Amino acid sequence: MNSGHLQTMMFVLNRPEPIRQSSLLMVLSAGMGDPESMTAGLKALAAECSPPWKDRVEQLRVLLELGNTLSSALTTVREVLPEETLAAIRVAEECGTLKQVLADEAQRLVRQTSARNPMSPDFTMMLMLVAALSSIALSIVSFMMVFIVPKLKHIYDDFGAELPSTTTSFINASDWLAKYWFMTVFPVMCLMGYGIKRLVSAEIRSLSTGRSLVSAWQPRSETPMTLRLLSITVAAGHSLPETFHSILRELTPGRVTRRLSAVRAMVTAGGDCWESLRSEGFLRRREVAFLRAAERTGHLDWGLMHLSRAIQTHQEAVGDRIVHVATWGLLLIFALITGFICVAMFSPLVNLTMEQATVGCVIRQTISGGG
């Protein structure tokens, strides 16, 4: 099961997912400045859905009719839009560019959905695959060591076969595992099951919130969102220190926020914004040169948005390659483990069969010669 399958499942279950979120953003953008039109659009959107998505849209409509701002209403109604989109909406409200940002975010979610290769699982799905295959492999190996290996051991003992050191070590490990399975196999299986459950929850949450597992501690993972928010505030003519203050309020506390706080301090002290972002790991040297060129030509907001899309596309492509390499590597490891078990346990059986066949041929030849 990959991200495309999870997204389809979420759509069927009326859970937040990119296509449904994009539709909501388009309704909000079209009704901006016209409360009656927005109310009618939200009612029509809710009528097309079933709970729980319908209930959330209705709750959002009621909050807006009561006079709440869009950002506060969306924050109150949880799990409606990705956290990156909520951050862009809050910053856009401060800058007065909300209508345009809503339309841009709707288009971004649609592009993100259509650009995703349904056959390419993301990092979370790779971890789920590793955990699932590891659980299956551990179950098979444990079954062989607890039930199959003792029977083979009795066969070898009955025939008095001489066992190689590899087989002897494997049989000793099997005896120990059969005796203390409750201290080894059972806790590991429970831990893997819990890990798979958490990973599935994280994957579903990442589809609805836009947050990956590494977003809290890897600065580069937050670069696309940071550049998008910078683009919004630069287009509105806000200063860079104010911009970083707004962005910091939207990020999950962690290593990224500490690094971005350092960037804000350097910019406030008069340092170069783009060099500060590069020194803290958010930008590369060529990207800094691109932003300076866009700044000189007066198209900095466009340059920031374009670079944000380019970095996000590159990160997704790199993630796909890592997933494919890791998947094949995982299959190779399991193949090697299976081959080792087969060689360790069945090579003595093959040797024993050949020895018995040789002895049988000698006996038959002796009997024929005596006759």
C-alpha cells in the first residue's frame, strides 16, 4: 500500500486529503470579500460530502458567520488543511494578500497530488515496508528455529551425522530461542507491531497536515515552506525581520526553529538574508545566487516561489530514488538471510543423503559380486 492508496482510502472515508482540501480552498478564495457567496459555497461543499468532513465544513461555516477570522476558524476546526497551508493563510492575513494565497495554495495541492507517482512510496511508507517485511521475516525465522530445527537435529543425531560449525551454532541459537522465546521474539514482535501502527498513523497525518517525519529536525525539509512564506510577505512589502517572526510562529518547535531564529537574529543585526539562510543549512550557494539575481531584477517574490517549487520537486525525486534503492537493498538482505538458513540447516541433510546413497551402492555392488 502506497501514498496513493492511502489518499484514495481517505477520500472514500471523507477524511482530509489534498483533492478535498484544494476544493475547500477554491471555495474560500472565490468567496473572499463576499460573505454570502462564501456561505453558499461552503453549504454546497458540505452537501456533497458525508461525516466527518461534512461536519468540519459546517463548523467552519458557522465560525465564519460568527465573525471569526479565517485563520482562527481553520485553527479551531482541526485537521482540515495542511499545516503549511494554515501557516501561509495566517501570514497572508497579516499581509493583506489572502485571496491570492488561497488560490495559490489550492493550485499547489492539486499539482502536488497530480505530480506524485502512485508507484513511488514516500519515506514513511518505506519505513512501514521495512517494519512489515522485518516482522514477516522474523516470524518465519522464529518458526523454523522453534519447530523445524529441533526435528532436523533429531534426524542428524539418529544418523550420527557430523555437523559443520555453522549448523552447530545455528542449532544452539535455536535451542536458546525455543527456551527463551518470551524474552526475545514476543517483545520484538510487539514492538514492531506498535511501530507499524505509529507509522500508518504518521502517514495518514502527513497526507492531511503536510508534515513529514523529518520536518522538525531537518532544516532543508522546511526550505520550500519558508521560501513560500517569504514570497507572500515580500510581495506585500513587509520587512524581512517581521517576515521571519511570522514564520517562526508557524513552525513546529525543534532544531529547525532554532536555526531559523539564528537567521532572524543575523538579519536583524544587518546581515545578508540569503547568506544567513545558507549558513544555517536552508539554502545552497547556487540558490543564493539565483535569489540575488531575482532581487536585482525586481522579481524577488516570483524567484522565491519558483525556487520553493524547484526544491520541493527535487526533494521528492531524491526521496523516490532513496526508497527504490532501500527497497531492493532490503530484499537482498532478506535473500541473504534466507540463503544462510538454508545452507546451515539443509546442507548436512544433503550430505547425509549422499552418504547413505553411496553406502547403498557399495552394499549392492558387494551383494552382486558375492552372487
